[in-house]
Amino acid sequence: MIFFKKKGAVHREDGSTTHRPKEDKFDTGLKRSRNRFREGLLSLVGKEIKIDHDFMDEIEAFLYQSDFGPRITESLLQKIEESSRKSPVTNYEHIQDIIRDAFRDHFAGNDAKIPVGNHHPFVLLVAGVNGSGKTTTLGKLAYAYAQQGKKSLIIAGDTYRAAAVEQLETWAQRAGASFIKNPGAKNPSGIIYDGIQKGIRDQSDLILIDTAGRLHNKAHLMEELSKIIRVIQKLIPDAPHENLLVLDGTVGQNGLIQAREFGKILPISGLVVTKLDGTAKGGVLAAIHEEMGVPVKFVGLGEKIDDLLPFDADLYVDSLFGNRD
Ligand SMILES: Nc1nc2c(ncn2[C@@H]2O[C@H](COP(=O)(O)OP(=O)(O)OP(=O)(O)O)[C@@H](O)[C@H]2O)c(=O)[nH]1
Ligand SMILES: [Mg+2]
């Protein structure tokens, strides 16, 4: 699927536009994760490596620091140990190959596609804790779909914060998407019902629903999320067709807890991991995917409108190693 044009446009303040390939975005976006990841390994370049206790401790420490979590760390260590039985002395390239292959296997089943053509309108909902990047992600998605010639309607389902509605409206304008809000609403049900009706009436290709941030341990807010789904299903019984859980990549392993709790309420079909441009904890992406068995669909690599990319395991792994330097 070509989701974004092959080259990502970078709009400058002086009005000029240059293009940055997707590879570069992953690479610069994951700079901090990469630096952390390579810190431990780089000192080994060009040396003979003896796979002993000290070496394994070192590898273990930096895998933890990158937030790969216990299970992935254990499985990587195991793979390195297995290989050391065959050849106890090795080199950097070999260790790198082991880790790289392990990640490729890990993400082999990760399908980042969203088959928006399968339903008309296709209903997509974003959920997550406060500030995880839901509204921004929705705006970026509307823009990306507009680039593909799709007509989107955005529903302002966050009825708690007036500022949230304004923020979303600005994104809708930038993306050229339709927008529906009810500033006086006390809860999201009414506006979501009206929005779905409008989307059907206007023959929108996509209906994109923003929801308020909610802490996963606040039972009434989680119940409200269930209600939102029921309201949508009154009009389109098999919707939402995509439930994206938006996780802030900088929170590391805490994302796992959020994913578990939201998963109890919402049939999560995909994950969006945001703010990977500002963290050294990029490994959490692998840990969450492992735990949840849910595909990572998008990654947020900045605050600009085109800073959302479909997740690409090869680019992710390449960017961690920084082989494009
Ligand atoms: N650097 C960076 N910042 C991001 C990214 N995604 C979102 N942000 C920023 O994170 C902050 C919160 O984003 P929002 O989209 O408002 O988050 P939200 O989940 O809608 O927040 P609530 O509605 O309050 O729960 C904003 O300042 C965004 O610009 C990203 O991928 N990278
Ligand atoms: Mg929001």
C-alpha cells in the first residue's frame, strides 16, 4: 500500500517545499533510540567479541534500556547464546545480524494495512490515555487520506475540552476534511450519532472519530467508550472498522499496561505509537506488539502533518542500527 507519496513533503516557512524520503524520516525520527541502541554495540565494532558473562550482561543492559522488555530481551539473549555455542568468538556484524533477524521474525506477521476500501463509509476510531497523540494522529490521517483522494468526515468526539474541539477543527481544515462538532454537548454520544448519520448522508469515504483522553483505571470513562461503540453500531452494526489505540512511545513499558486495559473494552485492531522522534525507548514498540499480538499500524515521528508513517519493520530495524548513516 502506498499510503503516503513515496517522498514526504517538507513545507518551509518561506513557502518552499522539499521532499524527504520515508527512510530518512524513520532514520531521523528514531535517532535517540538508535543512539541508545548503538551505544552498547558500537564499542564492539572491529573487535573480536568473546561471548562470555560480561558481554551478555552488557547486551542485556542496553536491551533493557531501550525498553524492549523482558520477553524480547530474553529471546534475543537466547539467540546470541545459541550462536555462541557454535562459535564463542565472534564480531559485531554477526551480533548485529542475529538481532536484526530476530526482529524481522518478530514483526513478520505485522500487517500495517487498513483496508479502507472494504466499507463505505469506513469508520475509524482513535482511543488512548490523555495526551497520547490521538487528535494529532487523526489530523495526520485525514491529511494522508485526502492525499489519496478520499473524502473524510472528522467527528469531534472529545466533548470534555473546548480546546480539543478547536485543535481538531484546525487539523480538519488543514487536511481538507469535513468536520462536525457540538460545543455544548455534555457527553459524546449525541455528536457521534449525528456524525455517523452525516457521514452516511454525505457519502464520506471515511468517518474519523476522535475521543477524549481517558485513564484506563477510570471505570466510568472506560464505560463511556463502550457506549460510544454501541452508539456507532446502532447506525453501522459492523463499525468501527478500525479501532486504533494511540500510545505515547515515550512512556515505555507503561504503554503495555494501557494496551492491556483498553483491550478489555475495545477490540483494538491496531496500534499507533507516537512521539518516537523524542525518545530513546523505541524498543517498546516491539514489546507491545509481542504482548498484544496486535499490529503496529502507524508511528508518529514528529508534530507536522506528514509526520505519521505506516509502520515498516525493515525501516524500523534499519533505523535502530543506523545503517543509513
Ligand atoms: N514530537 C511529537 N509530538 C507529537 C506526536 N504526536 C503528537 N504529538 C504532540 O503531543 C501533544 C499531545 O497531542 P494530542 O494529539 O493533543 O494528544 P491527545 O491524545 O489528543 O490528547 P488529549 O485529547 O488531551 O487526550 C501535542 O503537543 C502534539 O503536538 C509525535 O509523533 N511526535
Ligand atoms: Mg485530543
